[in-house]
Amino acid sequence: MYNYMDAKRKSGMSWADLEEATGVPASTLRDHMGGGVKSPDQDILDAARSAMDPQGAPQAPQGPHCIPQAPQDIPQGVEMVPASTLAIAQAMYERQLASLEAQLAEAKARIKHLTIALAACVIFFVLIWVVDLLNRDVGWFRDTLGFGLDAARPAGAAYLAPLAWRWR
């Protein structure tokens, strides 16, 4: 087992130096290296070990031709994905995201144009109706829509219309 406190003394590094080299607070390093933590974080211990003794630090397992191998603690059935595949997937995702953003911008512009067209139609028909109401003698727009004076009949007119020929 590796004695971290011995290695610290031999390296001649202060806690501040270790903190600067590892990026881990000195109090955390002291607790982990001195055994004050029941289950110390192995990453912190590895960082401290590599800071104190760069040659003796644990290295990633190397295969033939100095290609790093997958760590052995990976659960069975889990495949390592090459970084190039992840980069391609990220590029595809970013392209698709840009395409969706462009489609959204087009849809917003289309909705804006349709809203303006609808508002123009409503204003146009309201103006026609106002002109028709102001020209009481014409009433062409109201007659076309069925609201004119010719369309107005007293209640029961449809019932009494067949009887009108008898009284003449």
C-alpha cells in the first residue's frame, strides 16, 4: 500500500504546493492522505500521487503501439465509444439544432405575416360596414350579409304570409 504522507515528506512539497498542483483544497488532501476519510476518493489520491512523484503515478493501461486500453472496471456489455464518434454525433446534433432554429425563425415570420393579413382583412370589413351604416339609404353590404332592412320581418311573418291572400 502506498504511504501518501511519506511520499509528501520525500517530495518536499508543502500543502499549498499540493493544492496548487492538484486543484484540490489542502484540507481535503490532508484528510484523504492522512487516512481521516473512511472511503477516500481515488481520483484525489491519484492526483496527489502524480503531483508528488510524476514518474511513480499510476498510468492508463497501454496496449500495443502505445494506444490506451479501456479500463478493466467497466461493466460487462458496455462498449467504449471512440471520441471521433462522439465528435461526429455532436456535429450532427449541432447541425440539426441550427436547422430547427432556422425553421422556427421562418415559422415566426410566417405567423407575423398572417397576423398582419388577418388584421388588414378585419379592418377592411369593419370600414365597409361603417360606410354602409353611414349611408342608410344604400345598405348594400347589410343586405348582402342578410342584415338589411329588406330582410327584417315582424315576428310571425312567415306564419301569416300564407293567410295574406285571403284578406285581399
